[in-house]
Amino acid sequence: MEASSPQDQLSDARELDLENSGNVGPTWAVTEAVRLRRFLCYGSEGATYSTKEQPFSLENALTLVQLVEGGRGCEVAEEVRRLWPLGGATCPNASLFALAVCSQHTDARAKRVALQVLGELCRVPAQLFAFVQYRKELKGAEHGGMWGRALRKAVANWYNGQDALSLANTVTKCKHKAGWSHQDLFRLSHIKPANDAVALISKYVTKGWKAVQETYADREISEELVKVFAYLEAVEKAKHLTDELEVVHLIEEHKLDREQILTHHLKSKEVWKALLKDMPVSSLMRHLGKMTADRVLVPGRPDVAAVCERIQDEQALMKTKTHPFSILVASENYKRGHGKRGKLKWDPNHDIVEALDCAFSKCLSNVEGTGRRFLVGVDVSARLGSLALGSSVSTVAVAAAMSMVILHSEVEAEVLVFSEGAMVPCAISGDTSITQVMAQLVQAHNCITDCSLPILWATDNHKMVDVFIIFTSNETWFGRENPAETLRMYRQKTGVFSKLIVCGMTTNGLSVADPDDRGMLDICGFDSRAVDVIRNFVLDII
């Protein structure tokens, strides 16, 4: 059994609870530390991750509440601080909710640490707005206002701590979220600007552009203020211009973003071409459909070649650590030829489709292996092809992509397609394309799904497996064996504390995992967050 790493320690330490009574086999106890990390990772203390968003409340964060009420709020805040930098190790909103719980408690030290962590980790205004809203919801019907001295100081420090031009960009891109605006927070925090640049931006946010002009237009100001003034002036001009070429000029000169441009200007091809020059690749891929529909990207034109080159830029993909699943989502959405809502339609450009497929293959190298032994079971008892909940990607594409990711990144991994009475190895080599893998998975036997079959196969064939992952789009069924019991018997026979992940890609409800066994996890639907949840689960973070 593996020793725990420093990465997954909480102050109360993780404990292994080995039960060897009867034929149950070893189990790993679900401690309060595990329940807290589950909540921080995916917003639930249970053994099920769902792509269907659930509102956070004290009722579904009982362990979090118990820890804070028990005088351990500082430890909770420190756990948020430890996990957040690990990237996908936390769900930002769940962590913000946890900090809000700590910050509104009567424990002065817990409140102070929580607000310190907020200032260190909160990077975008949407997160700050979310935190303030959670504070408001937690305050509920209690008497007294929520805007005490500590919160006012924390919010003011968040704004004062930013670079002047970055702050100008921040307040003009994301103006409001979760029922709050920058104007609300500037006013309620009683912010005292730390310098002249923040003072200018504060006047802009609270009083408007006209007041800024009246105060600063004829005043001799520093070079930094000149830059901030010019930037805000460009943002304001873009709101009123009718000439698209003037808008293009402002975009190019001041690096304006799409969110700062009026909707009717976004119908202009020239405006989109200007935005494309500095648009992040992740944003570019989200808007491929619209740009194709609006004929910004026309087959055979230089703009298409430039976009394809950026999509496949291996260094850029590596620098941003883009996961193959993110590319898959962009690719499947683009190939579909229409948006989720509305009337937007387009004919997918062949060169762009090929570029996305190429980018997917390149991104496989971005995934760092876990060092565990995997067995992936893809259920073909019902035809794969419906859309996975949470990402609008076909279930066969999800299963194919994740199988390729695991085979490429892990030293020991096997992929099997299974249905009742049949287990067939899936042939995937280094040069196999995702289309070829999907073709192997599109087969149906019209049988009942039995999630215990891959575990039984591993038992019969003496396979040493650390992690079983099942992908299914069918209703799961307890066949000859309950999967949880089958896993325990496998553990007892092999001496390996194996884990089981069942991904019900088309269901909102799944109950295969034993909630009291830390080595079992259910996933309902499938999205980018599910990728992180799986990794965290495998690496014992949750």
C-alpha cells in the first residue's frame, strides 16, 4: 500500500482504516479531512461528483461547518490556501464559499486568516463578487450588516493591490456578477485609494467617465495616470463609435478585449480580425463557430491558416498546460455546426477541424502520469453516441479521449470494451487517432450494464490494478456481484487497495460507490472539472 504524500495531509492527518472481517476486504475510511477536500474539490462531501451545479449551503457542507464551529476555521482556510495553487485541485466557488464561512465566524483569528487567503488567491472580479455574495447569503436573517471593518478592508486591499492598467482592464471587462458590481464594492468598502491611479479608477467606477474628464482632462498628471486615462478613454470611445475602422484602431492600439466591445461591432469582420491578434487560444477556440458563421474565417484565406497555426502551436499549448479534453470540447462543438442556443449555424472548415485534431494529439503530452496501474472499461452494452451531460460532447468521444489520455500518460494501462459476457481489448497505439478509437467503441450488444465485469476480469486474469475506471452511457445494474463488494474481494485477494471510478456520462444520479469507502467515486455526466476530479481522486487528494 502506498504511503501518503505531504501533498494530501490535513492537520488531523489521513488515517487508513483496514477492515478484514469476513469477505469485505480492506476499506479506506472517509475522514473529516477527506470530506472537506471533497467539498473544496467539487462542492459535495459525498462520493458523487455531478456536472449539474448545486447551490452551496451550510446543509451540504456539514463537515466544513463542524470544523469551523469546532475552532478549526484557520485550518480550513489554510487547506484552501494549500490546494488552490495546485490548479484543478479545487473548485474555486466551493473554496470561496469555505472562506466565506470561515470569515463570518466569531473566531477572530479564523476570520483574519480567511480574508488573508482570499486576498492572496482571488485573481478575477467574478471570484470576488462570488465571495461577497456568499457572505450575504450566510448572513441571512441575522441582525446587523455584513460589511464589517474586516470585510471592508479585505475588499479595499484587493483593489488597491493591483497594477493600475490591470485594474482599469478589470473594472471595464467584468462589470458585474452574482448580483454585485464594482460600483457596489467601491462604495460599500469605503475604499481609500492607495495611489493616484487607483483614485482615478475609483472616480471612474463610482462617478462615471464624465466626472473623470472634468477632474483630470486639464490637470497635469503623471505618466502612469496618462496611460490609465487614455485606456479608459479608449473603452468609452468604443461604446459610441459607428465607424468600425475606428473601433479596430482602438483595439489594436489599446489591446481592448471582446468584452469591451459593443455587440453590434462584433458583427464586423474587421473588428474580429483585430481581436484575433491578441486573443488567447482558449478564447479563440470558443469562438471558432461564430467566426466561421460570420465569414471572418473563409476557406483558403490567410486568416484561416493563421488561426490553424495558433491552434496547433505546441509551445503555447504546453505553456498553458492545455488538457486534451479541452481541445476535444472545442472540436466537437465546432464539428457540430451550430450553437447550443439560438440560430447560429456554420459549415465546419476542414482545415480548422484538422488543426483541432492535431492539437488534441499534441496535448496528450501535457498530461503528467500518476504512476498508478489503470484498467479502463468502456461499456458497449448500449450504443455510445448520446451527449454527455455537462459538456455536450458525445459519450463515445469522451470515452475515446479519456482512454487515449490514460494510455498515453500512464506506464501501465489497459482499455477494454465490455458488455454482458464479453471483454475485448481495445487496440490503441501511439499513432492511433481519436476517430479510429471512436470507431472501435461504436458497437452495441443491447445488454444490461454490469460494472463489476472489468473487476471480475482483472481477478480471473491475475491483473494488478490500482484504478478501475468505467465509462457507460447506460443505466448501471448490480449483476452477478455488487461492484463495491466485487472491488473489496479483489482488494482482499490481491492485497492492492484498488480504486473504482464509475462515470455515468448521461445520468444525473448514480449510486455504485460506497459513500463510506474512500476508494470509490461516482461521476454523473462529464466535463472539464471531471478530468480534475479523477486526477485528484487517483492521487489521494480527495
